[in-house]
Amino acid sequence: MLLRNRITDSLLAWRKVLKDLITYFRDIQKSYETRSKTLTTVSHAINNITIPGEFLTSGGVGDANYILQDFHKRILNETNRAREMENEVIMQLTGLRSDLQQKIKEIKSLSGDFKNSVDKEIEGSRRAVRHLQEALGLVDTDPAATAGKGDPFIVKLGVDRQIERQIEEENYLHRVCIKLYMCAFCLIDVSRHISTLNRRVVSWNQSSLVKSRKPIPHTQAF
């Protein structure tokens, strides 16, 4: 019972962590969406700039316009990519959180399974074995007492049946414990999954930062 409660508490704690992570990534997603809308407006303004025909066709202000268009195009692409990644991360975290909720339900459904009669069957096996020992001891001292139900062979059959009942109860309890431990092992998978997602996000952010710092070529005044 104590182990079951501890595992349940751990699953609930992880669900809280996942909820906080989902909130964090959703805020990031919203910031990217806001930035994307702003850059789209700016990009439209740049695309509407008309370079007079008397300006230099290359190496002048015209190049600056093309450079700015390319810069904003790269920023928009990175923003879209970031938003897609956040959606993917959020979906996976939400799925993990749902899986944990399912595990919690499974553990709660096992509460009745722990109410078994293993102790009762163990005590019954002890009494059956003692009865068999007494029956075997009477074979030489009081043969008449071993007739009928006192026959060691019949008593031995009772012992076998009792041992089978005990083993059946123990196996049932063992299967319940395995289910419980399987629910606990899912926490390891959740931890690994979150670590993988965090590495992906950090790697992408570093890549995006490097690209955004790409130097703008020098142009002439006109």
C-alpha cells in the first residue's frame, strides 16, 4: 500500500511538472506568433519599397533593400520553424501527461487487488503440514488413528490442495506488483523524453541565434 501511494504521488508530481512545461512552451509559441505577425507587416513594407531607376543597380541602396528582404525572409522562416517545433513539443508533452493520468487510474484500480488472502493461505498451509506430521507420527504408535480421514495419504492430498491455493494467491499478488512496478518504470521514460525534447529546443535556439547574427554586407551610399 505504501509503495502504491509513493508511486501515485510521483506520477502526480510529474504531471504537475509537465503542466508547467506545457505552459512555458505555449508562452514561447505565442511570442513567436506575435513576432511573426510583426515581421510579416515589416516585410510587406520593405517589399513595397521602389528603387528609382537612376540609383545603382548593384552595390548601392538597391542592394540594401534586397539584403533587408532576405534578412526578414530568413527571420520569418526561423519563426515559422520555431512555432512548428513548439507545437510538436507541446503535443508530445500533452501526450505524456495523458499517459501519466492513465497510469494513475491503473494504479488506483489495483487498490482492490492488494486485498488478498496470502497470509490466510500461508497459515492454512502450516496447519495442513502439522496435520500431516501428526498423521505420519501415528502410523507406528496408533495405526487405528490413521484410518479414514486420518490416513496420511489423504492428509497429504489436503496439503497439496492447500499449497496450490497458497501459490495461486501469491502468483496473483506477484502479477499485481509487476503491474505496479511497470507504472513506476514509465517515470524513467518520461524523464528521458523530456530531456530529449529540451535538447532539441536548446539546439534549435542556438542554431537560430547563429543564423540571426549573420553579418549584413556593406553597401555604398548610392
